[in-house]
Amino acid sequence: MTEDPTAAMFASRSVTEHLVRGVVGLVLVVLSLAYAGAHPAALLGLVPAAVAWRGCPTCWALGLAATVSRGRVSGCDGTC
């Protein structure tokens, strides 16, 4: 069975980890945009947000779906 390339690229080890990455990215985006008017260099905070999301918010959502699906398909009973 071949591994799904979407899951390999975007999925996390756990849903909790994935949600934490999403919150970190969202906080970075909000702070970057809030301070961009006074300090244009604050927009550099968008780069680590994209790294946390592994792309854009759509990529993050796709990864969330892949992470949830991975747990259901592999039959993980909570000990993996």
C-alpha cells in the first residue's frame, strides 16, 4: 500500500499537534497584521506562520483532514 502524498506532506503525528500549529500560525498572522501599520518589518512574522501552517490556511485545513483520516484508516487505538 502506498502512502498518500497529501498525508506525507501536510499531516501531523496527532490532531492536538496539528491544532497547536494552527493556533500558533493564527496568532503570528494576527500580530503581524496588527503591528504592520507602525512597523512594516512586522510582516516578516507571516513567514513563520506559513511554516507553522506548512503553507496557507487551506494547506493547514487539508493537513487537519489528513491527520484525522490517518488515525481512522490506520486503526489507531490511542496507543500509537
